[in-house]
Amino acid sequence: MVLGSGLGSFEQVYQVHEPDALLGPTYMNHAHNDWLELAQTGGIPALMLLVVGMVWAARRIGRYAWSKEFSGDFQRLGQAGACFLILAGMGSIGDYPLRTPSLASLTVIALVWISAMVQSRAGPRLV
């Protein structure tokens, strides 16, 4: 589907298309691949937002995290945050780690580290 089945609808769509051989007392509430589930439920609009966000984040992280002109604690924290996000994204191929509260919390911390790195390099801001 071009527009997807709707965010959060994986369980219902899977039940419609579930093979008879898998029928039993348990059920699938999520795909074990976050990327494919996003494509199925969110469709092209969700994938476009994902790509735009990832390109923006990669450019910002690449500019500050591995730049030779900057160094210091904020840069190292930003590098650690970027590495965590990459690993979490790779882990999302075969499971859904970011749906667990502990790893979701660590992801927020990684994003704060990246944000602190970018803000420390952006200079003073006028409000």
C-alpha cells in the first residue's frame, strides 16, 4: 500500500493475512523488524520522513562528531551517542529493541548527547 495500513495497525493486518499453520494461542503484536513494520504501517509518507530525518541527522552528526576542528568532552559524548544510534538501528533489523523502556531511555540519552554536542558548537543563540 502506498499510504500504509496505518500506524499501530500491524496486529490487525497480520491477523487477516496470518497463515493457518501459525494459528495458536499466541499472536504477533509487532513485526520483528522495525524498518519493515514502519514501511507496512506508515507507507511511503513515513519512509520519506524517516529518510529526511536520517539524512539531516547524519549530516549534523558527521559535521560535528568527527570534525578535526572540534574536540572535547561534548564531541566524545556526541560520538558515543551516534554509535549507540547506529547500533540500535542495526538491532532493529532483527528485533524491536527501541520498544523496550530501558533501550528507549538510552536512546533519549544518546540524542541528548548529540544535541549537546551540536549546541556546544553552534555558538551563542539569540532568543
